[in-house]
Amino acid sequence: MVKKILVVDDSALIHQMYRLVMNGYKCEIVDAMDGQEALDILARQHDIQLVLLDINMPVMNGIRFMEKAAAIGITSKIPIIIISTEGKEADTVRGLALGARGYLKKPFQPSDLHVLIDKVMTGAAVPANGEYASPPAAAAF
Ligand SMILES: [Mg+2]
């Protein structure tokens, strides 16, 4: 069971949506509007157990965040799920290569997110290659 989630997205509406979608989890949700703010929060708050990461954001996008998070060892400590946009498969592949544990494409059903979070949080040995999510079709590249 996850107790504290960092949601990284540049849309305040998306932050509200996650609060609704995660309502039954009784977890605390911390909001960051871009990758830099997410890094700042992670540097201060050491009890964050999961990161839900948008890719397309101003200031610092999700891929740059993943590069920095990997460089300072965050990706090996805290599971990160990429919430990607349809048609941006290359970003997802890059994020998984940098250590994201899984990904979802927008739009998704709440149950899709619940299943993925439960798998990521209960995985005794969570793989660093995102194998909990099916890889994007090779044809997409
Ligand atoms: Mg965005």
C-alpha cells in the first residue's frame, strides 16, 4: 500500500484528477508542476514512495527529470511511473531505459492506474525495465 505519492504534471486539472482516481487509497498526494520542482521536493521529503511522471512539461520535462533522477540514484530507490501521451512512444522507451518501472498512456482508466501501482508497489524485485507494462509496439517507431 502506497502512503505518499509525488505527482509531477504541469496541469493543475491533472493533479485534481489524480486525487479523485486515488481517493480509495487514502494516500497523501504531493504536487509538482515540473521536473525541477519534483527534484526539489524529493530532496526535502524522504518519505515519498512513488512518482507519477508526465513527460511534456515546461522548465524541466519528464525525460530530463529521469536523467537527473537516475544520475543521483533516485530511480533505484523510488519507483517512477511514466504517464505518457499517445504517439510519444520514443519518450516512454527513453524513460524506461533510464529506470522508470512502468508507464501508462493517457487517457487511461482509473483501474489501469490502480493495477499498475499495486504491481509496482508490491513487486519484491521490481524490474528496472518497465516490464510490468507491455512495451510499445515496435511498429510505432
Ligand atoms: Mg504536460
